[in-house]
Amino acid sequence: MTASATTRKRAESLREQIRYHNYRYHVLDDPELPDIEYDRLVRELEALERDNPEIVTPDSPTQRVGAQPVKAFGSVAHKMPMLSLENAFSEEELRNFNRRVVDRLDVDPGSAISYAAEPKLDGAAVSLLYENGQLVRGATRGDGTRGEDITHNVRTIEAVPLSLLGKGFPRTLEVRGEVFMPRAGFQEFNEIARAKGEKTFVNPRNAAAGSLRQLDPRLTAERPLDIYLYAVGQVDGGQLPKRQSQVLDRLQDWGFKVCPERRVVEGVEGCLEFYRAMGARRDLLAYDIDGVVYKVDRLDYQAQLGFVSRAPRWAIAHKFPAQEELTVIRDIEFQVGRTGAVTPVARLEPVFVGGVTVSNATLHNMHELHRKDVRIGDTVIVRRAGDVIPEVVAVLLERRVKGARIVKAPKKCPICGSAVLFIDEEAVARCTGGLFCPAQRAEALKHFASRRAMDIDGLGGKLIEQLVAVDRVKTPADLYHLSVDELVTLERMGQKSAEKLLKSIERSKATTFSRFLYALGVREVGEATASALASHFGNLDALVAADEEALQAVSDVGPVVAARVHAFFEEKHNKAVIRGLIDAGVTWVERESQAPVADGPLTGKVFVLTGTLAGMTRDEAKDLIQAAGGKVTGSVSQKTDFVVFGDKAGSKLTKAQKLGVKTVDEEGLKKLLADQ
């Protein structure tokens, strides 16, 4: 039966699309589609040509692999073609592959074929040629028949031996492997690139391929590349073992790096067990994989099975569910985190990726949203790896629809209506309603009750979460209106515990101005800054009335902190909560505005505390130092004047000694405090 005009037209359209994406992937190293979408195009064309043999053309992508290499590199002819592998996406397809192997080998149908199994790395395939044990050439896979000469770049990869170890290697030995960029190196590389304002890579695979195609080997040497060898090509003047697994063992003996996860498994059940085990460990590996590869272990069986036009009959790649997919952004909304971070979230056309259906994906922050130029209506690549929150990786600009809408950061919190503060030096926008915003409620209460803040003994994190869950405590002021009858209904809270907690809450009402300010949880306001603000302004009204310029007159308060403090006290919700606390009986001694202690014995000195003091706690020592005009910080540096050490002092004391910083024990501190 002759193929219809519609079938012929669809086949030609598929060929054109595949050729284009081959060019983007193999020549430019800048793919536009995730692997799963490309695989769909190829599989559809294969099905059309299989059902309609008369429409197959000599230049169809199904008849040859890849595209021509760029002319900027020398061209290399592979004496043995570097072919791709057939893919299996289901257990049924794997079983069919195993059945074909058994049938072609004409062995007992009940016998289990031994397979060499290993992870399928998501990198760039290369060929390395050795003559008399010396590396003489490195080449890309290219179109499988011809590749590019990248010798100058592969020499920079430390895992590639320039000279082979031991003895017994063939006079001519060509090996094939996968160059990849480990995840940690990829993340670090992108962070450095962002800091320099340079282009970042979408994923480690693109990073590896792009690194190999640098004309300047010095640039490649700066990239954290690695390699695992997985096969042998041309061999002259020597013999190799008779099994694939033994060949890899021998390569390792000669100094090559091979994947440590490789195994020999028996039959299709052994393959499936390996597949499940690698799938469970996928996100724990130091490198990206997108499936596993099974190869008939016996080389004589491989020779007997032979090849089809595109792939060997004795090997197959068993793919994992795609971690990247294409979908459309229907909307972009904003969520508020526990610390007030306002995060853009993409609402997606539901898509199956990473083994689950995904309808939401994070855009991280406004900086990332604008950097990637994500708009409502865009077609995007979405990535999901393991339990990691799905993210929008990139936009397909060529598919952008007319009228795709740009999204701006909200001026008001979508949860509580408080102002959203966006500071140029930071990528994250934040809600200023810290004491009022329901999204931040639990974290704000935990901080408020902590030891160095209001010091409410017995009010732990789990108890606070229970109170928030039943909507009994909405702001810190509500804590001062709790009753015994309410508390005893909570988990692990008896009559005596409830009474004890209420006494602790009552005691916390008498505090200090600096503790109260610290307890409010204003972002960037730690204990030292709270103390400086309290000392400078003396009372709450003066602090609330201060503008940013007045706030910057305080020691250690710069533009960012001033903006945070001003925005916090400008918010009506926060003022209402503070008034509620005062009405509930929270008090402190106020005084007229005064500058920090200018004539104390420790004025201008910076201290660090470490170890256990005998006669006082470290908190008490800190209060004494600050009352005498000194400043206490948490880390040792050249700016540190004294390190006060006690029993079991740790690395801070060691660092102080290395830097030549003065160290004193508890008695030495008392002497410093006593000196007038």
C-alpha cells in the first residue's frame, strides 16, 4: 500500500525538525529541546518509515546519526563508527530486546544472558586514540562517522591518562567514553559565571559539551571536567579479554577511569533489578545520569548479533522518566516563605516529568525570573530531579507567543497585605509584616520566645507549631492571653507544665529595650544592632519616628539595615502588634537618647567568646562587655582585639593564636572590666 501524501508530508516535516535539532545539539552544543521531546520526534519518524518503507530517504536522520562537525576544528574519521544505542522506555521494551537477543543467538530460551550493566552518563561522548601507550588524539563523536579533533582539550582533563600504565596494552588502542561535569563543579562554575555577569549553562551536559569545544585549551582547563570510559573501538597489535566487563577491568588496570557503579547481571530480571537500584540512587550520585545501559557481556555473542544501521543489536539504553519536559506557563503567582521571602511560582500546564505530574515550578526569585526572561504564555523547559522542587530551567524564545506577559514583583504581600521590600543588593523581595503575616507566624514566634530574646522557658518550637496550627496564637501578643485550660488540651502538656509555662510567660513581661527590639525579629537586626539602636534612641517612640538617615547615624547601621528597620516600623500591622504587647504588660526601662558608652574601659574593643567560663555564663560575659562599651562578635578576624577563652575552647582560640590576637581567660576579662 502506497503511503498517503499526508504521511509523506509529515515524515519530511519530522526529518527537517530532527536535522535542525541535531545541528543545535551536535554542532552548536546549544540544544533547544529536552531529550524526551527529541526522542518523541525520532520515534514518530521511525514508526512512519517502518510502516511505510517506500518513504525512507538516504539522508533521513534514521539512516545516519548526528550532523556535520563545525569547520573550526580539524575533522577526524572514526575507523569504527561511534553509533548510538537503541532506547527502551518501558519494561516491555526491555523484555522484547532480551527476547530478540536470545532468538538471534539461538540459545536455550530459558537461559539467562549475562549483561554488563552501567549507568548512562549524561555528558559528551569522545574517542581517545593511543599509540604505543601514548595519547595521540581525542575526538568528539560527531555524526558517528566523523568527529572533531579536540586533542588539545582532552589533554587538560586530569582523568585522561597521557601515558598508559603497566604492560600488555595493544600497539594501537582506541577507547570511547563520556566526558561529564560533576554536579558540584557545575554549580560552582555557574555561581562564578553569574558573579562575573557571564553566560551560565542550563545543565551539566551542555557544560561538558561546550567545554570540549573551546578553541583555547586554557579555558577548558578551568572547567571541572571528568570522564568514564565504557568501550573499546579500534585495536591493533594486541589482544583484549573476551567479555565486556573484563575489558573495562583491563582498561582500569591501564590507568583509565571507569564507572564504579558497573555490574554484571543475569537475564532481564537482573537488568530490571539494576535499573531500580540505580533509579533509587540517581539523585545521590555526584553526576547526572538519564538511564542505564545493558550490553551483552560476551564479545563473541556481540559479534554474532551484529548491528543495524543506527545501533548495535547487543546493547540497549534503558531510560529513566525524563527529568526535563516542555510545557506552557499559564500564570505566575507569588508565595511567602517562613522568613518573609516573596517567591515567584509558575503555574504550569500539567506535565509528566521526573515520574510525577507537575503543575507548579519555582522561579526562585525576581532576579532569576528577569534573568531568564520568563513570561506568562511562554513555552519552557521544566526540570524535576528526585524530591527537588520542580524549576523552570529555560524559555524557548522561538516559541514565544505574541502578547506573552511580563510579571513584576508585587508591592503588597499576597498573604497579609503588608509592604514588600526589595533591596537592590539582594535578589529576594521580602514581606515587611513579620509580626503579623500568617506565612511567617511560626518562625516569628519561635524567635520571639528564644533565650536571647524574650526568654520564655518551656515555649519550644513544637508547642508553638501546635498553637499556630489551631489558630490560637496569631501574633506574639496572643501569648500573653493564654490560659491553663487552653494549654492542657495540647499534646504533651499537662496541668503542671501548663502552669509552669504561664509563669515563664509572665516573667518575660519584664525585659530590656534591646531584648525587646531583638525579639521583634526585624531582618538584619541581631543582638548587637538591637543593643546599638536601644542605646542610641533610648525609647521606642524615638526609634519608630526615625527616618533612614537618622538610623544610619547609629553605629554599625548601614543603608540596608536602615531600610529594613524603617520599613518594619512603617508597617501599621507591626505597630499594632507592638501596641498589643505593651497593652498585655510587656515593659522595659526607657531613657533619653544617649550615645553608646564613650568612656567605658572596653569602648571600641571587639571581643570573641569561646569555651565554658567558670564564674559566669557566656551571655553574662557578653552583657558585661557591652555595658563597658565593648562589642562581641561570633568570629575571629584581624579586627578582633581580644578572645576570651574558657574550658574546652575550640577552633576560635587556635585561630586567634595564629593571627596574633590577644587571648585572656575569665580572670583576665575581669581585670579588663575593672580597669578605669
